[in-house]
Amino acid sequence: MGYAQIVATVLAGAITVVAVYLAVRAVMTITAVIRQGQPDPARFEDPKTRTKTMLVETVGHTRMLKWSAIGAAHWLVMVSFVILSSLVLEAYFEVVSPRLGLPIIGHWVVFGLVTEWIGILGTLGILYLVFVRQRQKPGKVKRSRFLGSTMWQAYFVEAIIIGVLIFGFLIRGFKVATGHFEYPLWATPLSHAIGSVLPAWADGATWMALIKILISMSWLITISLNPTMGVAWHRFLAFFNIYFKRSPEKPAGSGLGALKPMMSEGKPLDFEEADPEKDLFGVNQVEQFTWKGLLDFSTCTECGRCQSQCPAWNTAKPLSPKLLVLSLRDHAYAKAPYLLAGGGKDLMGEEKATEAQLAHMDVLALAEGNRPLIGGVDENGVIDPDVLWSCTTCGACVEQCPVDIEHIDHIVDMRRYQVLIESSFPSEAGVMLRNLENKGNPWGAPQNTREDWTKGLDFEVPRVGEAEFDYLFWVGCAGAFEDRAKKTTRAVATLLHEAGVNYAILGEGETCTGDPARRIGNEFIYQMLAQQNVETLNEAFGDQKVKRIVATCPHCFNTLGNEYEQLGLKVEVVHHTQLLAHLVKEGKLTPVQPIDGEVTYHDPCYLGRHNRVFDAPRELLGSAAGKDITEMPRNQERSFCCGAGGARMWMEERIGKRINVERTEEALATGAKTIAVGCPFCYTMIGDGVTGKGKQEEVEVVDVATVLLRSLKQEA
């Protein structure tokens, strides 16, 4: 071993010891912060499915590849990071002697071939990602997805990867130049090309290997000193975050489905036995999130995909799912020393630590510990209330997040505390909650008018108990009381009658599913309504083996099919577009008259993203219209929200541009004469948007069922 090798070996060993020590300390810090969260034992269920899902989403890159070229480039960078880590390990042998390599596999031609091409493609991939970041950086793009991201960290990580790749090829080049390279030209063409222009410097490979180690360890040291550096730490934490996702059995990008129930001590909260002094009613302190929530915050990559898709952010509202998560992350880590030293408040807001303990705590951590989680500018809150109430729970953020962060669960958890404990929420929504509690519907309509929509039909609508039925037609509150939605209800009932489907309605026995109460955060009213409905449905179905419900409202569809299962109800729920599409395929309904003009379709969030129903409405419209529909630029899983979800239907939209106006403008830009919808909320919001634009005489907003009904009747 020469002098150069001795010096290089000592330097490599020294910086590696420092880096490993700091990395272990950082991992312990991250673990300690995550463990401050509440228990969530369900995350450990079904390890086989969780492992499969994690491998599919990471190795298959199913979330990232939704962004085509960016996803492919990121996959190459990920693979190069994993595989070329072996070459960083090999560098430790090369600082000792240029003739050395990895034991066993280091001289295999296949290893040389794979690492060569992964290095080439990884370099191209990272350069493309740098190019995209430059092209879309704040200032160049309106409301950039990178706005609010810690840009220097991203550039630092990208520079490190480029540096490691470059010096990897320089090591090989000097080996070629000095005749110490073990791989043939056909397997490693770039290395040989570089070697052909480099001098035959005997110690070249040694010094290049040392620089490669220094670069790699400087990266490890930097991220170890910054445990909130998600753009780097996600390389390790993403595997765990995806493994512990809430619904591992669902395919990648399957949306939310059921909302996470209120939890206390790792168990769903029982309101009959709950005690506000002992049980958690939502979240008011960062440590009241589950440990999975704190893992979510730690894993955020700051890529901004959630931000780019968020309807609130795109209409100039204060909510950015990314910035919300980053704020919670930074608060959690700033507060961690206070919590780990014994600080924190109980459920009644009383300090747990003694005065002596508080006196010895870090001043900054103590200040962060006393900082309110929710509060306006004057209160120095971590999250502004307007951020919470801007969310439509559309699911776009969760759909696009490459590491399965559950933004909406966290937002609703914070809403729950504000509603149930603080009674702090937009005042206009209070009317809706009172109506739900007293009248069983958000509009406050008398219960004895639930069947008024049946008046004037030329056939009798069957009620449960009067005859056998194959489908229970869940009309929903909008379908029973809201004038526009009543048209959809009547159309569906007519179509089912003409197709000879045996169905029945509950009539006055039906009440609101509780969706708006649950989304706004009032879990108490939701549970009250849900329990009542579960009892009603169990009684209605009796001993029937096959229990089917057809619903016209995606919110009812989602609640009945996904969330009532948490209360023990297991039924098959279909959306009316699914059932009608099936009836058309079977020939029980036959469209005969194509409608005039182009048709576009708006995907409801709770039908599309939340439940993956994309094809049935389009098949139905294609049959009814006699032509392919004209798609809006944002459609299917990237559909833009109408603005009514998350109980926003009953809240004023005072900040920024109205979400329904944004979506209406997109629909009108297609030139379609008919805007078809599959949700009563969307019907209202987009209908109002068209009226607001003065286009109601030129463009009609109708439900898909109405389009089908018109195509069946030539006289229409």
C-alpha cells in the first residue's frame, strides 16, 4: 500500500465514522419523535398484503409513473441509488488498492454491465429531474408545486447524486487508463471511453474513490444534522410509510374510501362511554396524531404533487396539503425536546411537567411546546383555521402522493377537535349541523316530504315492506329535497321501472347518512345518524342473503359502502351509473336517439378518486349520446373538484376564486352543449357556475341518468 492509499484510507475511515455516528443519532431522533404519537395497532395487520403493496408501489413505482416521464426518471434515479450504493461500498476497497473490488461479485461481467448502464441512465434521469425543477420553479410557473419546498435541499441532494455518478465513472476511467479494469468494452463502453482520454495516473482511482466517499458521507452527515430533510430521508422512510398505509389491500392510487374513525388509545371511540377528560376527541396537539401521522410528516418529499392537484390551492386559498404537512413536521421536531423531557399537556390543557422540569427545558422547545396547534396569526398557531376549512376532502392529494401520506385524515382529525371541543367552525355550517340533528337532513326539510319526488310519476314507486326487491334505492337527502337532484331521482326511478328492476325505497324511513357531519368533524352526529341507518337497513333487508343498494349520490354511495362497514353493516352498494350501464349492456335499456351536440363529463370526487368508478358513466354516456364524450383536461383520477365536498356545500367560499367557477370554465372551454354529472352536489355547483357565467341558455347541466332517459324517448 502506497502513501496515497494510506492517506486516502485514513480519511475515508475517519469521515465514515463521523457520518455513521451522526446517522445513528438522527435515526434515534426520528424514531423518538414518531413514537410520541398515539397507538394505531391496525397498521400491523395483514403483513403479507402490506409487504406486497409496498413492493408494488416502490419497485413498480406505480404512483410516480402517473407522471410518465418524471416517474420514469425518478425510477432510474431510485434504482441507481440502490444499486450504485454497492459501488460506494466498493470505493472503500479501491482507496486501499485500485486493483481491489467487491468480493465475489466485483469481477462479474454482468455486475459491470448492470452498474454501467444504471449509472448512465441514472445520470440522465437526475439531469432531467433538475431540468424539470428549474422549468417549474417558483417565479416561472403560476402557483408552482415547488412553492414552499426547501429548494436548497433538493438541489443539494441532486448535486450529490450527480457527483457520486461522475466520480464513479472517473474511478473506472482511471482503472481503464492504468490497465486495472476488469470489464470488457462491450459491457462498459462509457468507462472505456473516459479511460481513453485520461492519463495513466497510478493513484487516480484511489483519489477518485476517496472523493466519492467524501461526497457520499457529506450527504449522510448533512441529512443526519437535518432530520426534517424529507427530500433525503424519504429514501428510507417511504418503504415504512407505504407498508403502514391505512388500506394496504387497495391497489395503488385507489383513493380514500372510508375515513379513519375517531381513535382513542388505539381503539375506535365509543361515544356512549367516551369521557372528554380521558379520551381524545380529535387532535389539538401534534403528539395526539397517531405515530403513523408523525411518520407521514417525516416522510414528505416536498415534491408538491399534492399541492399541484389541490382545488383549494389552485383557487388561491390558504390550504396547500404539502405546506400543511411540512408545518406539522417542523412543529413536531421543534417540540420534540420538550415532549421527550417530560413536557406536554393533558386533555384538559394542564401542564404535565413540574415547574422544576420546565425550568431546565430548552427555551425554544418550551416556546414551541406552548404554541397552539390551531390558531390565526394573532395566536401564533401552527395551522391557520382557514387552512382547515378550505379542504373539500376531494382526495386529490392522497391520490397523487408518491409515499401514501394521508392528508385528509389529519385535516379531519383537527376539524374534529375544533367542532366537538372548541365549537369553532364556520358559523353558516351550524345551520346544517342543527338540521341534521333535529330533522335528519342538511336542508331542514320535513321528514314527511321525503317521498314528494314520486308525485306525478305514471307508475307506483314500491316501498320497503310492500314487495320483494333486488335493490334498495337509496334516494338520499338531495335526491329527496333539492329540486335539481329530484330530476335525477325521478329519472333513475323511471329507468329502473322500464328495465323491470325490482327495487324499493325506504321513504320516510331514510335519513341522512351523516357524510357532511363526519367530513366537517362532528363525529357525534355522524355516529347518531349512522347507527340509526344501520338498524333501519338491517331491518329492511331482513334475512335476504344478497343485500344490494343503489345510490345516486356518491357521498351516500361511499358512506354506505365503505364507512358503515366500520359499524358492522356489510352490503353491496352500486352507483346508479353502474347499474344503468349494466342494464344497457344486458339490453334491458336501449338508447335509440342520440342527443344533439357534444357532451362532457365531470367526475365526482367521491365516485371517481374515492371509489374508482370511472368507466361506467362514460360507457353510459357513450351509448346515450351515440358518440365519444369530449373530455376536460382534468378528468378521471385527476378530475378537479366541484367545491362541495368536505361539507363545503354548506360553507361560504370567501377566499380566492370559487372552485365551482374554475371547474365550470374548464367544462365550458370544451365547447360541449351538455355537461353531464353523476352527483347532486356537482349538479348544484356546476349548474350555479354555468348560470353565473350566463351560459344557461346555451349549455345544460344534467345527470347521466337524464341523458340516458332522453335517449330512450324519441319524443324527448
